[in-house]
Amino acid sequence: MDGILAENDLGDIVAADRAHVWHHLIQHKPFESVDPRIMIEGKGMRVWDQHGREHLDAVSGGVWTVNVGYGRESIANAVRDQLIRLNYFAGSAGSIPGARFAEKLIGKMPGMSRVYYANSGSEANEKAFKMVRQIAHKKYGGRKNKILFRDRDYHGTTIGTLSAGGQQQRNAQYGPFAPGFVEVPHCLEYRSQWGEVADYGVRAAKAIEEVILREGPDTVGAICLEPVTAGGGVITPPAGYWETVQEICRKYSVLLHIDEVVCGVGRTGTWFGYQNFGIQPDMVTMAKGVASGYAAISCLVTTEEVFELFKANPDDPLDYFRDISTFGGCTAGPAAALENMRIIEDEGLLENTVRMGARLMEGLEGLKERHRVVGDVRGKGLFAGAELVMDRQTKEPAPEPKVQAVVADCMKQGVIIGATNRSVPGFNNTLCFSPALISTAADIDQILESVDGALTRVFGQA
Ligand SMILES: Cc1ncc(COP(=O)(O)O)c(C=O)c1O
């Protein structure tokens, strides 16, 4: 922003917003006396609000989305050119960017082969659930229809995806939910459900097997998991977890659906989060970082084996995937996604994510040494969390108002960080960091310094 914007220039915008906009995930009563924040402009890692105040964005647009940073003219141009040529046609036909991006994406996902386009993470996950249900009908007489999900994971905001939601505060008051979704335990070792166990990762994975056996393996069609749990506390899976999950899935013919809505397209320093763990999913969903928020796009990617199941009998009018996504046909999505991927490749952003992620983790470990309130630090790539506790021995979670005070203090310093929010009751105590993949060492240091200062002010000297 040019810095000449006077505070009142956008008064009419603020008034219109206050009068008419219903913002997501926020209590609106305070807006009766306080202005909502309106974001006006972004460039690189930084955004400017209605007062012309500059902020370093350590959460990529609030919800880990703007992976390549703000103000990318080349993405805007790619989208503009495509919109003028052909903005839309329903997904029953193909498009040039749709075909090109699918090919490029599959090139990054060995073992996968088909891309189904939709427009949000929730929608992509719904599609996957529908496929699981249809496969149950096609292959198992309707029986193998249950979908497992994990405590603390989140897969979306629709009633179907909330039915697979492991965050009780996201779900509360929105039931009844769809039947056939079954919860398995989380894999957060810091909050071990089994006390101190030698091989926690394997133990947590075995808990999935216990649920499969309890429900009956012939009734369980799939399991949907985040590779690194995001809003449920930034939970990096413990060693041995994923390998054991894969073994269990194979043993009981349970499809492995990985929800890469947050981790997908670079966030953890690999193209996809699951690729850190050497596993092979059957279905992968992705959204946020696919086009870094320059256009709405989500994808459900499957293996050829899954795809083949949906064209076995062309004489049967119900044999194929009878699903529609109107906005899955918007060509702006794959046009933006193609350019987004080119930027990540040409600018070496995966490598940068690994380097800067290590700096962020090291810095957070340093904060843990300095501040007793930092109980645990977790993360992968430019995706990190710091769990705040009042007592390291008892691990009593820091109260949410104090956690929010740290976020507010950082905001005052011009750095936007996040915290787990309306997620797991009593455990909205993890600070979240997901700066863009273009982060520099100076950006990471500025984020860490602001948190250091905020922790000191909110919780007292370390
Ligand atoms: C892991 C995960 N899956 C799915 C979703 C839902 O995506 P969307 O908000 O695009 O529907 C989210 C959103 O935060 C998410 O974090």
C-alpha cells in the first residue's frame, strides 16, 4: 500500500461491512462498538488493513492458504487470460487448464492417477465420502460403508464432513449428524491416552485396528486422516504411526483417504504431507494452497484402481460417479493452480520451506527454553504449533483468553499469528504458525521475536 491512505477513507466500507457482512467463525457482538478489521491489500508476506497498518502474515491469509504470498501478478494474469478465453464449462467437459493441471499434479503424486475438481476442501472430502459409500454398494453389497475419522481432525464445515469431525466445538449444536462415521483416537503423544508407552506411534495406529475389529472389518470402508492435524493442535504424527496405519488399511481392505487440504502443495516442504512418511493413499483431497487463494479450487485425487471401479459396467445407469460440482467447472481454479505450481518449482519454494521451517522450529524450541509456558513444540516445514501450558508437570492447558492475548499482542506488534480456536474443548491452547513458503530468515525472526515479547507480557518473565 502507498501509505497515504487516511484512516477515514474507507469509513463507508467499514460501515457497509458492519451493517451487512456476516464473517466466518466469529462472535459479532463486539462489532457493535469496535470496527471489524478489513484487509485492503497484500504484497509478498505482508497485508495492510483499513488503517493502512502493515502486518506480517504468519498464517497465510488466516487459514494456511496463501502459500506463494500476496500480489502475484503472474497468477492474476494467467487467471485473467483464461477467463477471457473461457471462464466456465461444466465438468462433464474438460478444459485446457483442467487437463494441464491434472497432468502436472499427477506428476507430483506417484501412484495416483485421476483428478476430480471441486471448489472447497469440504466439498472434495464429501466427494471422497460419496465414493466410499458407492464402492461399498458396488463391491460389498452396501456393507463396507463406515468411514473412520480421528479425534482432533477436521475435514470441513458441511454436515457430512462435520459427521467426520473430531473437533467437538466445531460440531456442537449442529447435529444430528450423518450415520456411519466412527471416531478413532488422536495421535498426540504429548497428550498420550495410554500413559508412557515405548512406541507411541505404533500404539496409536493399533488403536485404529481396535476400532476396525470392534466395528467389524467387513463394515469399514475407509479412514480419513490429516497427514499433520492442523486446527486440532498441529499434531505431527509420531514415528511408526503412518507405516502401521498403512499396514492396517491393507490388512482389512480399508481405503486410505488423506486430507491434504492444509498440507497439500508445499506446506510441509514436500508436495504433499503424506509424502514425508512413505505411504501410498487411495484418495487424496486438497484445497487451500492448491491455488494459494487466487481462485477457488479443490481436488479429489484417486488411484486408477479406485477410478476403474466407477466404469466397470456401462450398461448400468447408476454405475458411474453421479456427482456434480458446478464450480468445479470454473477454469480460473486450474489456471491459477498451474501458475502457483510453476512458482513453487521455479522459486525453489519446497527447499525454502524445509530451510525456513527448520529455522522456525529451532526458534520455537528456543522459546520453549526461555518460557516455561511453552509445553510442546510441533511441526513440519512451515507449519508449526506451540502448545501453551500453565504447568509443565501437569500439562494444564493455558486458558484460552491468555492464549488469545498472545495472539492479540502479536497483532499489536504487526504480526498475525493464529491459535487453535473453537476446536477441542479445553485445548484451544496451541499457537499456530503457517507463514507463506516465500518466508525469509528475517520474516521468521520477526515472527519469533513478536511471540517472545508477547509471551513475556502475557505470562510474565520466563
Ligand atoms: C484439514 C482440513 N480439511 C478440510 C477443510 C475444509 O476446507 P474448506 O474450508 O475449503 O471447505 C479444512 C479447513 O480448514 C481443513 O483444515
